[in-house]
Amino acid sequence: MSDTPEQSGARSPQEPSLDEQIAAYQREFRDLDPQVEKVVSALGRLNRRMNVAYGRQVADLGISNAEWEVLKTLVLAGAPYRLGPGELAKRLGLTPAAMTHRIDRMAGEGLVTRDRDENNRVRVIVELTDEGRSKWLEAMRMATDFEEELLQDLSSEERGLLGEMLIRLLRRVEHTQPDAGGRLTDLD
Amino acid sequence: MSDTPEQSGARSPQEPSLDEQIAAYQREFRDLDPQVEKVVSALGRLNRRMNVAYGRQVADLGISNAEWEVLKTLVLAGAPYRLGPGELAKRLGLTPAAMTHRIDRMAGEGLVTRDRDENNRVRVIVELTDEGRSKWLEAMRMATDFEEELLQDLSSEERGLLGEMLIRLLRRVEHTQPDAGGRLTDLD
DNA sequence: GCATCGAACTTTAGTGTTGAAGTCTTCAGG
DNA sequence: CCTGAAGACTTCAACACTAAAGTTCGATGC
């Protein structure tokens, strides 16, 4: 159980280890299934660390995590990499208002263009620029390298099994939490 | 491959399914390992959905997800459930400035108290109130119910295996991304 | 004991987000 | 045509967070 932060001498009491945290929860909350809690806590922590890692990597390209999400969404839409602000907002889990501002910024930085649809003047078309696409490509290369490194300790069988189990959980959460158009936080 | 969102008729083009998304990435980015991408994307999506679910549940108690994080951190510290703003900020991955404001709010709502340390007037002590503790307990009950439901499709062996694999990933990410006191986003 | 340094917290300015109200375009009737 | 309604985006006000500057108390050196 290594050392408890509070008693481990001079250095600042960091975030407790997973095992410490689960032990603490069990002290405070009797009917806790440690196995369940281990999975859930590890999931949460892993995700946070990964997001921090992604953020650092794309920062080296001069873009924010938020901007990278927009680039990803446009690329996923397929050539010619166009979507309206409303559709982008829906997929990113933002309000249209926030989307307007993000597009402002990104258009200013030359990552996307924003134009009115000639056939329907009320619509706006956001399109990826070549620079935006190449930023996406660089970010994608860094992300996949990182992901490969992250999974290096797992065999191919384990990776398959892990993916399959996660998808089962995903189906379950989508089943019990129908989403209702709720704001989602980030993107994959 | 079912339908591409843009052509799927009247209903709004929702977030693509995991398989659609991975197929789209493969079209745009040749050297992508679908197995790795499946794990990573499922992780990200699962986490988002779970955070939305947690947020909805604690909202029913009249507290925000952010406030729940503070309650959890104080309880984890153990009786008498006291921490300074700086320590709280560190554990929550916030700046001290943000912590000041959160404590303002939560003290106003009666979830915590804020007092100066009598022995060291420059320090502040944030302490959980009885109301704060009972809110935490209710939230904890809802959260563990939800987590149990989430994992219901997995056998005990599978849960153990999943937890073990996630912890291996966590170790790897902590090893390659030493954190450097960086801001982490949420809490488990 | 007085001055200085450092630690712990708060305040300020700037950015990004939400929710609600507002604007502009299109479409359907009358 | 002209009006009304609906849709798509933008603007506005309020809020939460970050980074940096400011404040206050305690400790250290002389």
C-alpha cells in the first residue's frame, strides 16, 4: 500500500493513489464494491491523464484541445470537410453560441473558413482550410503515436478484449442514459 | 456500415457510431490501428457519457458536478473533513483562484464552512458541514447504484480483468506523462 | 524587535461557456 | 404580395476558470 500522502514526509500531499482512495471510500461508505470502484476510478483517472496528454501535444502545434476537436469533427464529416455551425455544435456538445465564438477564432487563425450558403442564405458553411487539414494530420500522427505507446503493455488479445468490454459498457450506458440531447463534454 | 449522417433522411445527423467513426478515420488516415482506436475512442466516449450521467444525478440533489467533486475530496481526507483551499485546489486540479470562488458558493449554500486557522492566521480551513456530508452520502448512493448498473453485464472475472488492464494503462500514462503539476480536469 | 522574505489566499483582467433574447432568411397561407 | 411562423445563426448578460498581480501573516536573519 506504499505510503499515505499525509504521512510521507516533506513533499506536498499529492492526489492519493487509486488503492488509497478506494480504501478511504470504504472507510466512509460501508457498502461499496471495491471491484466496481476500481474499474470506475481507473476509467476516470485514465481519461483525465489522457486528455492532459493530448492537450500538451496539440499545444505544440499552436492549437488548443478545443480547436483540435473541431478539426476532428470536420475531417470525420469527410471531403469536402464542410459542416454548419449548428451541426458542429451538436456533434461537439456545445451550445450554438459557443460554436459561433470558436469559429470566429479558428477562422481568424486560418484553420477554417466561414461563408454563407449561396443556396440558402440563412445557413452558414464552415469549411476546413488546407492549413486546418494539415494541422489535423500532424495532431493525428502525434495522437496515434501516443495511443500506441499507451497500449504497448497489452497483447493484441488483451486489446481486443478490452475494446469489447468497453463497448459493452458503452452500450449499457447509452441504454440507461438516453442522452436527451444533453451537452456532452469532449470528443474522442 | 449503416447510414452516413448527412444522408440519413429527416432526423438530425447525430454523433456517428463508434464503428462509423473508426471507418471514417481509416479513410482519412491510412496508418491507423483500428484495434487501438477502438479502445481509445470507447474510453473517451464512455467517460463522457458517465460524466453526463453523474451530472444529472447530482443535479437532482441541487448540487453541481463541481460541488460534488469538492465534497468527495473533503470526505476522502477523512474526519474531521478539513482541508485548506490550496490543498483542495491541488487535488481538484484547479487554480487557487477558482477554488476561492467555489468555496464562496459552497459556503453560501451551507455545504462547507470557511474559517481562518487560529494557530496560523494566514491559513484557511474549509470544513464539511453536516449538510455537506449528507449530500455527499446521497450522491454516493446514487453513484454506486449507477456504477453497479453500468457493470451488470460483466462477470466478476471480467470486472477484475478490466480493472487490472485499466490500471496497467494508468501506470503507463503516468510513466510517460509525469504530470508536472499540470491541471487535471475532473475527479473520479 | 525590525526588516525582509516567503507562503497562503484573494483580487483583477481576460477568455470561454451557457441560456435567453434578437436578427435575418425561408416557407406556407390567405 | 403580405403576413406569420419556423429555423439558423448571432448577440448579450451572467458565470466559471486561468494567469498574474496584490494582500496579509508568519518566519528568519541581524
